[in-house]
Amino acid sequence: MLKRTEENILNVLRQVRDPDLHRDIVTLGFVKDLQIDEETVRFKLQLTTPACPVRDQFKSECERVIKKEIEGVKKVDVEITSNVVSHTDGRKEAILPGVRNTLAVTSGKGGVGKSTVAVNLAVSLAADGARVGLVDTDVYGPSAPLMFGINERPKMSHQKLLPLEKYGVKIMSIGFLVDPMQAVIWRGPMASGAVKQFMSDVDWGQLDYLIFDLPPGTGDIQLTLVQTIPLTGAVIVTTPQDVALADARKGLVMFTKVNVPILGVVENMSYYLCTNCGHREHIFDNGGGKRTAEQLGVPYLGEIPLNSAIRVGGDKGVPIVAGEPTSSYSEAIRSVARNMAAQISIQNVASPPLPKVEILIGSRN
């Protein structure tokens, strides 16, 4: 047994390693404000995200190694805090100065539940304590007003729009600005201009994560986004069947070509779980998202089941992670959100900055 000194305690805590960053928590600078008070050791464990998927594991492992190897310690008081690591880039900071990370949730085709996934990921991160915003970039078919149950118009302050807020998420959508019965009939450049304004003309304040819910495909809005700001990363949403996976691969390749890191693949509508007998039915095939992630060498963030409660929550403006937070379906979504947050930390802590590139894809006459 070792004596109760700060040096000994820190050395012991070096045994606790971050499984994603592959370094110990002392070297990573996670241990803060260490205090030794008779038979009690107190410190703060400052993680890179409040949505860390192994936060409870960290806490229990710290308690175990200190009690095992430091003499006379009867209590270990670990306070979990977080300081989200920022994706640093001059262009992003000029346009969104208070936003630490920008990420796109996208899909190669429509109908895979991408917006449902994006909304629930945002609410999950906020429930874990992160400061989160969401931009609904689909100007032709905005879904955020319905999915969040918002019927208001945003206000102005100091010549900027103030995003609306619900379930701890700041939200902006063209659906807040136009009559819901009015069709938005714009050419591509006008739609792209609206997306730019959602970045430069909205007061987002301080955010850990700003999620862009993109329309399906690889068109004007996607290119406008990656040309305007460097994204921390992109999440690809797919369903298990081959036609969806083929389109998901195209979207993934597009982001890779413009130097946007792929945070991972999410398989939505992965299976149906019968509420009466518990039988799992793979309606749209099985495991396609995981196989695609493995083939392309990107992380697999997890699977989300097909269930009417998820659909009903979106239709009623109550995302399932807010309406039924203890359900197995919400737990599946929270797992995906935490895995995504972990990948963001890996990108920011372990990866070198990406080079700036000029994007010249396609042309218009």
C-alpha cells in the first residue's frame, strides 16, 4: 500500500485509461482539484464531453484503484464534470464564434428516418448536459417545427434571429419563418443562401454541438455547408436494405472527398421488437449498416429499432428520448449519441487538423 500523497494518488490513477483516446486520465489532464482529507480523497474528473459513454466506468475504476493501492482511504469522492473539446478552425470561429463543434447528420436517400435520428440525438446530448443547437437545413420540407412541436416565430435581437428552444435544444428552421401551408419554391442558390443565413444571421450563443440536419443526397445544400465552414464531422444514417446502403456509401464518399471526417454510421429501423412477445424481426434485412461501416473503415455508432412510439413522438412534437426516456428505444438512441460524442472527442484530441481545400464539385451554366 502507498502513502496518501498527491503524487502517489496521481500515479495510481494513471492505471485508468480512456478506451477511445488510448491514454491515461492523468496524462489527458482529466484529473482536477485533487484534495486529501483524512480518510477521503476528492477530485474532479473533467471529461471531453458530458455524453461520455464510459463516464460511470471511469468513476468506479478510479474508486477501485485508489482504495486498493492507497493506504487509509475509506471514501473516494469523484465529481464528474466536462469541458467539450472544440474543433478549432479560423473560418468556423469567424462565422460561429461560440460553437465548439459542427456536425452534419445526413443520408444518401430519403425515407430512412434521418431527421428523427438527428432530433433525438440533439435531445439526447442536451439531456446529458451538453449545450446543443440544431439547424433544419431542408428548406423544401422542413420537419423541425413538427418534431419539436413549435408553432412560434423567432424574435430578433441586435439584428440577429434568436433560435427557438425546446427540450434544451436551440433550433432554427425555415419552417419557423414561412406559412406551413406555403410551398417554398426556390432554386438551389436561394436555398443555399438560407442555410448560410442560419449560420451567420442567427445568434447561437455558446454551444458544444451544432447539428445540421441535412436533406438527403449530395446536392447544393450539402456543398454550401462544407464550403462555408469546416465541419467537425458527419454522421451517415441508413437502413439495413441494400438500396439504402448503396446511397449511404455515396454520401459517405462525398464527405470524404471534401475532407469532412466521418464520425460513423447509424443503422435506423434496424429491427422490430414485438411489444407482446419480445420477438425480434429484421424487416429491412440485418446488419447492413455495420457491414458497410466495416467495409469503409469508419466507426459504427449503433442501431435504432423500428417502433411506432418513435414515429408517434415525432408526429406529436415530443421526441421519444424526452417523452419516454426510460424506454429501451430511448436507451438505444442515447447509446448512439454518446458514441457519436466520443468520436468527436477522438477527432479533436487525437487527430491532426485537416488541410484547407478548395471545393470544385459539379458546375452550373
